Amino acid sequence: MDPKLVRLPRFILVSTFTLVLLPFLSPPAASQLSSGFYSSSCPDVEVLVKDTVRSAYEIDSTIPAKLLRLLFHDCIVEGCDGSVLVEGNGTERSDPANKSLGGFYVVESAKRLLEFWCPGTVSCADILVLAARDAVELTGGPSVEIPLGRRDGVVSSAASVRPNMVDTTFTVDQLAQRFSSKGLSMDDLVVLSGAHTIGSAHCTAFSDRFKQNADGTVVPADASLERNYAMQLARKCPVGASDSVTASNDPVTPSMFDNQYYGNLLAKKGLFQSDSVLTADARTKSKVEALSRSQDAFFASWAKSFVKLSTIGVKTGNEGVIRLFCASATG
């Protein structure tokens, strides 16, 4: 059997204790990545992935935000190893926290293309990182050079999602603890939160910021929200609102990857509680203010923080495999 192509069981369920022992940031592994990793084995990998993302974006403008969120949900759990892509009962993808994820088909489309041109060479983990990187650029953000050479993980367990996932109700202390456990700094926290400059959220994601009156109407319950903005959200998300109803993360430039998100925070228009708390804590507010004043500064910071995110817990060499199909561990 080709050592690069390993067929795995549908999923491997491991205990919470075992998961705690897995390293989330592995500098030796990350150091084995390089921007020219596929220069000989698959020289057109970046072009092929970008063309796939661009084609999907032209049909569905929500794809960039979905790909960016998909990468975060992959990296923050088992590291950037493509484990969130695997379907099946008991996998990360099956956990309720991941039920609203999208963009999987874009990664699968790119994988099929790459298997045709460079069979058994490019990992699903690398494809996802490239797709998220390209999603940012296609919506007006910076072009980021990222190191490649990740291998796909062999573990995808729903049990590992909740202990590692970031929640929209988190305080700064909770956010800082979670990011720090992945090797990310307080500045990385503020910068990567800027991903909320694109995309949208279902009403349930920010319902904690509202209350229901006796007459059944929804009204703001969070004083950290600007009142007119809060009332707009309340009208958009009445009691019994359809699951299809969403609100833009950025009410000003919802489809552009820019630094408007930080201006929104200072204007008390952060959609999530985890957004608003960034301006209420001195440890993060100064960074929010700085990034709101300069898009160039945001883009430069984003490039650095995105690379750090994309190298969390990477697997290289014999630590991982190259899956034939990203959604199927059995190949």
C-alpha cells in the first residue's frame, strides 16, 4: 500500500482523557511546513484551490465566511488536521456546535481536482487552510503566504469539540484562556476576532443578549449594545423566528473583509457578546482601537495571526495521512 494513502475506520472515538494528552501546538511539526512544500509534487496546488473557491464564491457569496469559520472550528479542536471534515456518527462534524458549519463541498471539490492532477499528494488539511486563506483575499482581505505540508488527522471525535470550542457568550478571561491553550496571544484573539467582518449568524447565536416580555415581544437586555442596533436585531429575530433567519456579523460592510468590524465594536455594534467584551477590557480595547484606525495595520496583523492559527497542532510525516476523500476516513 502507498504509505501516503492510509485507509482508516469510519471514525475513531477516543476518551476525553486521551484527548487532553494530545498536543495542540507542536513547534517541531510546524517547523517542517514550508511555503514550497508542493513545488515539485503538485506545483499548481494553490492555483487549483483558489480557482475552486472563486467559482464557488461566484455562485454563493456566503462561501468565504463559511470557509473561514470551518478552518477555525478545525484548528481549535484537534489542530489543523482536517478532522472536522469527516462525516459520521460521533465525529467532530456531528457535534451540535458544528451543525451550522458550511462550505464542505468546496473543500471536497478542490480535493477531487487535486486527486486528478496530483493523486495522493495534497492533504485535506492543507486544502482547507488554502481555501480559507483565499476566501479572505477574494473578499478584499490580504494575500497571505502560508506554510504547507500538513497531514490529515486520524481522530475525529465529537467528545473533543466542547472542551475546546470558543462560545459567543465567553468573557475576555475565558477567551484568553482558550486562545492561550492553543498558543495564541491576546493580540491574536483580537485580530482573529476580526474574521467577524464577514459572514452572518443565526438568531440563536446572540439570543442571550435579549429577553422576552410578557406580551411575547423580544427586547434588548444587554446595555453594551447600541440601542437602535439592538432594536433592529430584535425585529429581525422575533420569538419563533425561522432557523433560516440570520443577521450580518458586520452591519456596515457585511461582504467585505476590512477593519470595519473594529469600528462597529467601538460603536457598540458587536453582534456577539464575545465581540462586545473586547471593548470593555483594557487588555483588548487598545488593540481594537488601533485596528479600527488602520486597515493596513489590521491586514498586517491578520497575516501573522492567521499563520499562527493555521499551524496549531499540525501533523507531519508519520503523524498523519493523506485521505482520498475529505469527508470519509475510509477513503
